[in-house]
Amino acid sequence: MAAKNITPTRMELTRLKRKLATTRRGHKLLKDKRDELMRQFMDLVRENMELRKKVEAGIKAANKNFVLAKSTMSEESVNVAFMTPKQEVSLSTDTKNIMSVDIPVFQYQTRTNDANDIYSYGLAFTSSDLDDAVKSLADLLPDMLHLAEVEKACQLMAAEIEKTRRRVNALEHVMIPETEASIKYISSKLDENERSTQIRLMKVKDMLLEEAHHYSERNGA
Amino acid sequence: MYKIAVMGEPDSIYGFATLGLDTFPFDSPEEAARQLRQMAEGDYAVIYITEGLAEGLKAEIDRYREQILPAIILLPGVSGNTGEGISRVKKSVEQAVGSDILFGGQNNE
């Protein structure tokens, strides 16, 4: 509603009019931003979903292999086999900017270049199921990293969309109507003042003329 | 240079060690929470957590949700898929859209 603590002056009116124009422009821009964010988010989230399904299926398969491998080997020999990992993965991160949201981009390097250099054990004391299990996990790693990237991006964008949506709504339902009401209040107040000045002037003129020409006495006569 | 961590029940994660990821086996959420905080502030960019362990770490995980790093990603453990990972994606959609439009649409396909 029109705030009661605004002073109905012409200066305030110009200020408010300027503010309304800015608010309208901001509202339009934010709305466009929200729509575009939403479009990008929907694409990302679909990708996220697909990747997740793929990775979860892959891990399930890998786990099955591991269980199989474990069933044919003793606990100790499994532990020994995995004791000293050969491979090492390090990540370098970068950020990409999508509609003012910074999202991470991961690049990974393995210590050795050979993709097959993942078996940290000799082949003599382990079952071939274990090789399969390790291989299936290794094949999954790029997808897992991609999933991490996409899922993080989704989370960050969801937060940004929520923020933008709130801003758009605040502008649309609070700021703009409030400013409009204030402008209306001031302009009607100013009009009112103008009218009362006009009337006062007319009245004064009447009184002056009355004093000079004594109309009422003449009419009465 | 950042590193990748995997946390979870010992049985679910030991395979990842061969790939060169750092594994942290945990059974109790309390210790895991401490470790998670340490890693998030350290140089881990991606932390995979099994759904089973994540159950007890929800508050901790949500703290890092809106930061760029680390990315905390749930994975199904050896005991099976609880659907928690998928429901987190759903949560993102709900947060952004206000309702779950994606999965309503998928059911129709």
C-alpha cells in the first residue's frame, strides 16, 4: 500500500518515477535471466539423471563383480591385493560461468598414462573376477567425474534459480505495486494542492474586486 | 591440484582404491562427519559418499550444497540402491521449479 511516510513533493514524485522505471527494467531483466537459467537447468538436470542412472547401474555391476571375487578369495588376499594402489588420480578444477553461476569443470590426470595400469597386484594369487571388478570400476571413472560436475552444476543452478525467482516475485508483487501506489498518492496530493491554490486565488480575486467595485451593494440596490 | 575421496562402508568402497582415489572407510556417521569437514576444507574437489553412510550425514552434506567445491556426490553402496541419490536430483528440481515437473513427465514416457 501507499506508504504514509512519504512527502508529497514534486521532487519525490520525480524520484519515484525514476525508481519505477528502473524497477520495471530490473524486473524484465531478472525475468529473462530466470527463464534462461531454467532452460539451461532443465537440460542439465536431464543429463544429470541419465548419468546418474548409468553410474548407479555401473556401480551395481562392479559391486556384483567384487562380491563374486571376494567369494573365491580369502579376505586377506583381497586386502593385500589392494594395499598399495598403483594409480593415482589428481584433479584440476576450473570454473565455467553459465548465466552468472560459477560451475566447476573437472579435468583429471592419472599418474601413469596407461589406462590399463590399474591392477595393483600380481595376477598369481587373485581371481579373474577381481580383474573384471577393477576394470569395470575403472571404466566408470570418467562417467563418475562427469556426474560430479553435472550434479554440482545442477545444485548450484537450482540455488541461483530460487534466488532469482524470489527477486522477480518481490519486484513484481511488492516493489512495483508499492511504487505505483506512492506515485498515485503523490500526484493526487499535488493535484489537490493545485486545485486549492486555484480556488484560493479566485476567492482572493473576488474579494479584491468586491472591495474596489462594491458589486453586492449595487446588486442589492 | 585437487584430490578425489570416497567415503562409505568398507565393503562398498575398497575397489576405488585401485583407481587411485583416496578411500576412507567409516561405519559410524560421527567420525565420518569430522573427516568430511576436514576434507571439504582441504584439497578434495570431489567426495563420493555411499548412500548408506550419507543417511547420517545429511546436515553436513547440505552445508556444502551451495559451495562450488567440494562436489559431494552420493553413490549406491554394496547393500543396494536406496534411491537417495536420485531423490537429491529431484530436490534440486523442486528447489528450482517449485514442483517436481521432471519426474512427473518421465512417468508418462
